Amino acid sequence: MANPNILSANNIYGDTDYLTPSSTSTVVLLANAASSNKVYKIESIIAVNSSTGSAANANVAIYTNGSVAQNSAPSGGTSYPIASSLSVPATASMVITDKTTSFYLNENTSVTIASSVANTLTFVISYEDIS
């Protein structure tokens, strides 16, 4: 499980993914599989509350198993929180991380998310796919 040397990268692609969890369970937002020969530089994660009436809590973590697909439950790893029970007011957005707090998502890790209210928070992640 080696990550590529980003100094000698052949490709750097900008990408944005998004997901609105349909339950309150933790799910994968972005996974970097083992042996992908990639590293992702996470530039920003934003939680957007589409509710007009109530706040919802956002949870974001790095998970030590990147072998599951987006919107699947994480399994077989350990969760390390980035944001825990962060309240996102109704009709508002909350920046979880941005360029000043960017981080690398190595092989066999993932970013997981959870919302305290189903179908309320949309999580948007922008990243560089480096290989």
C-alpha cells in the first residue's frame, strides 16, 4: 500500500463529488481504494442544509478502509473525526475544511459523512486526484 510520489505525478485532475445521505447512518463520501496508485488532495468539504425549518448536525471523518463505494456503509476500519456534531443552521452552509486546512487522502482510506436528519444535508467535496 504505497502512495505515489506526488513530485513525479503524471496526472492531476480536479474533481467534485456530492452526496445527500438518505438516512442518519454513516456512509462513504469519497473512497481511495488500496492499490489505486493515487492520492487525493482534499481541497474543501462543505455541508449544505436544505431544510427551511431546522438545523442538522454534520459528522465528517477519515476512515481507515477505502475499499467501499460511495454511499455505502464503511466497514473494517477505524474512524478519525474531522467534524463531530457540527450544527448547520437551516438554509445555510458550513465549511468543514478548505484550502487552508486541506489534507491528503492516502490509499485504502475514505472520507465518511453522517447527518442527524435524513435527506437534509448535502455534502460537497472538492479534491485533486493525483497519480
